[in-house]
Amino acid sequence: MEWQMMPRIAALSELQWSNPAKKDLNGFLKRLRHQLDLYELYSCYYKEDIEDVTISAEPKGQDGTAIIKLSTFDNAPVYYTLDGSEATAGSLQYTEPFTINQTTTIKARAIRNDRESNMTEETLTYNLATMHPITLNCEPDEKFTYKGANLLVDGLQGDDNYRSGRYIGIYGQDFDATIDLQETKEISSVSLGTYLVPGDYIFGLTGLEVYSSEDGKTYSKIASKTIPVPEKDSKNNVLKRDTVNFDKTKVRYVHIIGRNTPVLPKWHSGAGKQTYLFLDEIAIN
């Protein structure tokens, strides 16, 4: 019970007792450090992953280079590795954002007064789309937009929670995006990750279409495929990747359309209603 409550109860108290006009997340986080120290002093079994390192990746804007930032809520000292080894006090200490441009496993740990946090590990998996400019031609649901289109090409794979911020959620419309590879490259496949939770109205793709262009204005269809709608009693919480393969094609701009399930099927309790589509990493190879 304590693990579930703490430090959530501190955040709830902050919301209830604060003047809405003066709510300040940064101020709360500064005071939270002392609150966690009190939990530790009184041997409370709180959820310690709040003390773990957060790894974020953003595009630099050119050549598929990623800018990596390591952070903690209390600006604790952070140590990291890029070679797959465990992070220790003897590893590189993080002082400023750094860049990578290839598949890399990052391991990081915060150390406070000789007390180590859990290890945070992220692998950025590169393909031709990773960290390249992407334009969404559809409108994500405001509750599930998170950091926007870039999370579809940030090299970080979706997890087992569609509310984690690793997915973009779209309601009642098709997925439509264009990726600029920034130079002409030869490609032969495009894939798109989706997360299926039929019980929560979250279905997958019914079709995947790929178009190519050299100037970003005139597009030609390269390939397409149809994908069956999940059947009755389909499992919830399924991470799926749909791929369309084609002959090698030279292209700079790749336009991708993922057809959403139009409405919930007859077997569903919400039959006839529109569906959600949750998407993560685009891969172009």
C-alpha cells in the first residue's frame, strides 16, 4: 500500500492545498527531495523509481543525429555508459547533452550520498527514418500527443503501456505522415508499430500505403497492403508491427498512410463507434 501511495500522496496533497494560480511543478519537485528523505528516515516503502534517471532523445535536425539528455527530478549526479556495460560511480559523469548517430544502448544511474538508483537502460535503434524530419498530416488526440511527431522517429520502441508517452494516439482518423530522409536513399520496406487494446477501443491498422517523392510535392505510390481487423476475443495489450516490402526504390520523401479501423466491429460491446489508433516507431529500410 505504501509503495502505491508514496510519493503520489504528496503530489495529491500539493494539488489539493495549492492556490491553482500558484501551482509550481518545479517548486514541488525541489521540496519533494526532502519528502523522500523523510520516507527513507522513517523506513517507508515508497516507489523509488522516481529517483531513477530519465533518458530523452531529440533530433539535432541533420544527418539523423540524436541529442541525448539525462536527467533526474532533483538534479542528482548521473553516471552513464554507451558500450553496454553497467553504469557505476567510475563511469562517465553526465555534465551536458551529447549526440549519437547509430544504434546505441545507454545505461545510466543516479548516485546520491553513495546510494545508487536503479539502472535506467534505453536502446536507440537506428533505421533510415530515425531522427529525420517528420510532418504529421493528421491530428493526434490532445490527451495522447505527448512530445509529438518526433516520438515516431526517435529510435525508442514502444512499451507495454499506451499511456506511457511512447505512443501517439489518434481517434477516428487515418494516420498520415511524411518523412524527409534529407537526401535520396534506396529503400525497400516500411513498417509501423501499433499497440492493440481492443477492450479500450484501441485497434490496429487495416491498411498500409507508401508513397515516394523526390521534391516533396509530387508523389508516386510504391506499395500497399491490407491488414485484417482483430477477431472476437483478441488479446489486449499486444505490440504489433506491420510491414510492407517492395522493390528497391530511390526516394527522398516517404509519405505513409496507415488506415485506421473505421468503426468497432459488430462483435465489440461498442460496435459502430470510432476507434483509437496508437502508433510508435516508424522504420524505413
